[in-house]
Amino acid sequence: KRLEKGLESPALDRLIFHHLNQMVLGGRMKAMLCGGAVLSEGTQRFAQGALCVTVLQGYGLTETCAAGTIADQYDTSVDRAGHPLVSCELRLINWEEGQYRNTDKPNPRGEILIGGKIVAQGYLGEASKENVNFKEIDGVRYFATGDIGEIFPNGTVRIADRKKDLIKLRGGEYVSLAKVENVIAKIPIVENSCLCASPSAEYTVLLITPNKKNMASYTEKNFDTKEWEKLVDDQEFCDHVSKDVQDACKKAGIEDSETPKRVKVVADPWTPESGLVTDALKLKRKAIEAKYKNEIENMYKDQPSTKQESKKKSNSAGTKDDGNAEKQEKQSNETKEDKQSAETKVDEQQRKDKENEGQEKETKENPTDVSEDVIANDDK
């Protein structure tokens, strides 16, 4: 429990974890700093406990001469990038489109601006068009990072999102690509993933490069083969992986609008040499979307039915049923009328038959009278 809270456990460190530190890190490592990307809570806690070191997170950019914030060595919290350094200033500005504001509760949120003498003068050459990201406010030069931050009451900063990784779907829903990808990255069969969508799309789709060892075990268990490369174009295989991805997203609390509806497993590795990731292994989204353009388009061809479409079909079916009901009612009324008409004819025929029977009976009972009448008439 102490390790889960980020506290040291001297007994376990001395008996177990110190030896791991010695085997893996040489035995003299006391602290480690992570600043390449947001470190998940599980990874940070595991590294601290298993390697017997203090793991700190930091945040910064090349344009701000590296570090802008670093966590305090006695700060036991996770998922935070620490306090601003004394060499810089940090402020948040509202990003209305993404609905991040300084007035948000319980903590203010917004785009992070880092200012001070550590901020670069600008870009050179073709990159100079991006100099709009450098701003001067109250005599201080700031750089607009494009990262969304949240500031806690103790002054620590958490990187909550990325402006470039936030897209708006056709239905108006915002999707944080990085947030969803961080959840999917925890699935054992996933080595790397790229969530794709466009403003004209109603849902997101996903490209996955698998962890080869885990994927081989996965396909052997579910498809009786370790050669997963032969299954990448198999629809049943893709649907199976898609279900696992959707289950993981649901478990992590990802909204339905953010959860990918289609998944494609690709066999090509994403490396800096392939041009699909940076040297820091960050995704190059434009390059990935260009390379797998056909695969992405195919995932959007057979679109899964949306709630609106289902409702429309339901209404259409209801209208059709109403029409059938009216038709059946009309036929039923016509049948009733025909039946009543037939019954009327039968009653009339029965009445006539009874009258004829009565006349015949009367004739048989009084034959003389009838003859006399006839004779009398003849005489006349």
C-alpha cells in the first residue's frame, strides 16, 4: 500500500528492489526524470517500486529551451508535470472551441503559454510561418505550446490534452485522439496505434501495429494459428480485435463517440526509419494517414448504423406497419360488409321459402275451395 501511494518501503527496498536497481541500473541510480510524454500512473508506480528509484515528471519544449516544469522530489502525486521552474512564467488562456477555460471547476484549464527569457526568438526559414505562436503579453515573450493544461491548488500542472490531437466530428462531438490512444496502448496485443477521423466523419477508426509476440499468442488462442500476418485482411479477425478495443475503451470510461467503430491491424512496423514516427517515437499523423489512405477509406465504406439511422428505420417501419394496419382494417371492413350482405340475402331467401311452404300447406288443407273458386271463375 505504501508503494501504491508513492511512498518508500525500506524493508522491501533492501530485500528485493535494491537488487533489481543494481542489476538493471547499476545500483547507483537514485532518481529518473521523464519528459518525453505523459507517464501513466501504473508505469510511474511500477518503475518507482520495482527499480527502487524516485520517478519524476517534467514538461517543456525545444522552443522553451527544454524544461518548463519539473515535479518536486517529495511530491508523491502521479500524472502531473510538477511546478514551473524559476526561470519561466506559465499562464493558461481559454480555448473556447475545445471548451477549456480558466473558469473551469474544480481547477482552471486552458492552453499553456510559457514565457520568460528562456523562450526562443522564433523559427528560421520555411518554419518562420509558425512564428505566430510567439506572443508578447505585458512585456513578456510567451510561446503558445498547443498543449492543454490544468493547474491544481498546490501549483502543479497536469497536461490534460493537445490542441492538435483534438478533432470535432460531424455530429459536433470532440474527440481527444491522444486520450483514446493512451487507453488502447494498454491492450497487450497493441504495440502502437493511431486514431483517425475527420470533421466530415461520424465516428473514429483505428490503425494498430501489433506486439508481435502477444499477437501470435492471441491468434493462436482465437484462430488456431500464430501467423497473424495472414489474418490482417480477414474481417472476422478485425471484428474480434475491434471488440476487444471497444471493451477496453468502455472499461476506461471513454465516450461512445470517441470509441473507434472500425479497427485495422497493419503488419508494417512504425519506426523513425519508416517516417511514420519521430525519433522520440511520437506519431506523425499526416504521414500515417497518407500511407494508409486506402485502408482508412475502406473502414468508412460500410458504416455501422448510427442511432439516428436506427431511429429513422424504426419510424419507417412504424409507418409501414401503420399502412399495413390500415389496409388490413379496410379489407376487414369490406369482408364484414360482404358477410352482412350475404346474410341479408340468406334471410330474405329463407323468408320467401317459408311463405311458399305456407301457401302449399294451405292449398293441401283446402283443395275444394280452390276448385270451386276456379270453377266459379270459369263460369264467369
